[in-house]
Amino acid sequence: MTPTVRFAPSPSGNIHIGNARTALFNWLFARKHRGRFIQRFDDTDRQRSRQEYADAILYELHWLGIFPDAVEYQSRRLAHYDAAVARLQAAGVLYPCYESEEELELKRKVLKSRKLPPIYGRDALKLSAAERAALEAAGRQPYWRFLLPNFRSDPFAPERTEVAWNDLVRGPETVDLASLSDPVLVREDGSYLYTLPSVVDDIELAVSHVIRGDDHVTNTGVQIALMKALGAEPPGFGHHNLLTTTSGEGLSKRSGALSIASLRESGIEAMAVASLAVLIGSSESVAACRSMAELAEKFDLATTSKSASKFDPAELLVLNRALIHGMPFAEVQGRLLALDIDGPGAEPFWLAVRGNLGTLAHARDWWRIVHEGPTAHPALAGEDADFVRHAFDLLPAEPWDQATWKSWTDVLKKESGRRGRALFMPLRLALTGLESGPELAELLPLVGREGILARRP
């Protein structure tokens, strides 16, 4: 059986780095095991699901380097879920219920007042056919619950029934079905909740491993029971820890917090996002991987922590700088061209400035400084202004190379007696308008003698 995984978000908003973490775990698992990656959209919620969100999710996955082997939409598979409902109804394990939400809440409050767990008591199973018909005649439409197999012969006498699996991340796990209410699978309007379509798809699309966040651990017991009710063997399961903000709050797709789109638009490299999303909260040290193949070598589900991991955007910036600082010109040439950085000077320019860039887009600022001069000329103190003017008078003749800066400043040291910051800072301010930046020895040949003289204060 070909190892097959799936990433199954609902297309109701932009995915954030926590969602991307799940997608990356599945993608890397598939790569390591020569398997298949299915992109499935859980879009049965007609009110919130949007095609534009699905398209955006696919775009962000491609940007991250994830290319699905297949794309599925649950909204296009409704007939498959209808057939599963018919099978469950025929088997007597999907039963109609008629309580309103207010009635259910009242029952929960009564149970809590008696110090009992608020588990649904299966009252709807006691209704006769005539009573059900009367309720429907009065305008009540049934919703449908799955009868959990947590009893021997009497559904009103549930007993401890453990569902166990060996979790790929967490190790041995069990869920007691007697501690759960029978889950609602079909709403009053006939639409499906998450559980049934997910299970049917995992069966019919031959998903061999379900890798997702650990907020789904309890769901797993129900889903295994439902798979067996449909005559299928369950896949393997792996539940990874969740990411939180630095303050410990959960990430929200609807708030836009740390969305992949916002990170991409701010200039963060895809491999910086992927490296941090995958390696944070694992036994591996967090470092910038330059390719998905390199990241796959470090990826191991079993090394993932069982406790939540805090995601700090500042770490992304560190990884981003590390990636950019090591990028060869050939890798970025096309992207630099899009920033109007081209010509025979583009490569030496890139090699000179890349070590000082936080994002690749910042290269455009330095290209402008090299070719047009500082965007603002900081005021130089009287003595510094005199020093710079005299320094410009002592510029060596061309041709220039990386040794020109040293030969020029050696002369200036002898002429002015200045050393260290007193020597270099006025020159840097005059040449770039900034107090920090690339090595001036690298920039000087790029600017050229004429360009330097044009910056004379």
C-alpha cells in the first residue's frame, strides 16, 4: 500500500503557520516514505467556505514547496457521504434525534448539578415510530447521531470501552468511548459535520496515515469506531503538538495572526517558514534549511514534543537572514531582475550586500544607494565635514577594486591622524547616508570614483 497522507483545512480563511506546520509534516512524511500527498478541502460548511480561500491555500502551499498529488473537495463528494449514511442507518447505528439546543443545554445543566458528566443519554432511542412521526409533523426535523459501540446489549448501560492506537508522535494512546456523547454526524438541514465526511474520505482515498494537531486526539477514538462500523480498518494516526503565540494564545485563521500570506508579503523566505514550523518543538536544533530535501533529512515525527511550542516571529527573521546571506547569485538573479537590479554589476552588487539584508527586497534600497546616492544626507559636524571633503580630494585614481578602500583609508590615517570610528563613520555617512551596512571595500568599486565625488558634502 502506497503511504498516503492528506492535509485537510476548511477553506474559510488564510492559513497560518500552525496550519502550514501540519501540511509540512504530511508533505515531509510522504517524501520520506515515497508516498502520496492529498490536498483535501473540508468545505461542507456552506456559509463559511469560499473557493477564493481554497485557491489561496493552494498558492501558499506551492510557495512553501508543497505540490499535492491530488486535490479533493468534500462539497463534490456528497453522494459518497449519503451512501455511508444509508449504510449506517441500515445497520441501526445512526439514529434520529429531535432535541433543540436549548433542551440539550438544560439536560447538560441537570447532569452537572448531579455531579455527573454531561454525556448525551440517548433519550431519542426511546422514541417510538409514532412519537417520531408526531415530532416531525409538528415541524421538527431530525439530526442524526452515531451510536458509539460502548455497550454490550443495552445502549442505556454504557461501559468502559477503550479504543487504542500507537500514535506516531505520542506513543500508545487510548480513548474511552463511554466518556463521550454519541457524535452528531448529520445536521437538521441534512448537511454534514466534520466527522463523517472525513472518515469516508480517509477510507475511500486510501489514506494510510492521518497526521494532524493534538487537538484531534479525542476525535480519533470516535473516528476509529466509525471506520469499523463502515467495515474499514483505521489508518495510522500521529498527533503533533500545536503552536501558540509567544504569550501562549492559540493561532487563529480568522484573525490573520502569522498568516502565511502576511509572512510572504513581508519578505520572509519560504524555507525560513518551513524550517521553523517543522523544527520548533523537536529534538533538532532550529536552523535554516536551504531545501525541502535538507529539511526532510531532519524531520522525524517521533522527536516532536508533546507540549505546545511557542512561535516567536523574531526567530523567523534570524533564519531569514541566514538564508539570504548564503544565497548564490544564480539563485536570486530572476528575483533581483524583478527589482530592476540587472546588468554586469548585479552579481558583484549582490555578493557585496547580501550579508546585510534582512529580506531580499531590501537589496533594492542598496541598489539605489549605490547608483543614486543616499536618500538623505545626515548632517556632519564641522570637523567631520571638513575631513570628508579633504578625503574626497585624496581619492585614488581608477581602476578600483576591493583593495582601493584600504589604500585610500591608509592615506587618510596618515593625513588626518584619525583612527577607527572617527575615520570610518563620517565616510560611511557621506557615502551611504547610513551608520551601518555592507563593507565599504565592497561598495567602493560599485559606486566608482565619479559616483563618490557626486556625494561630496
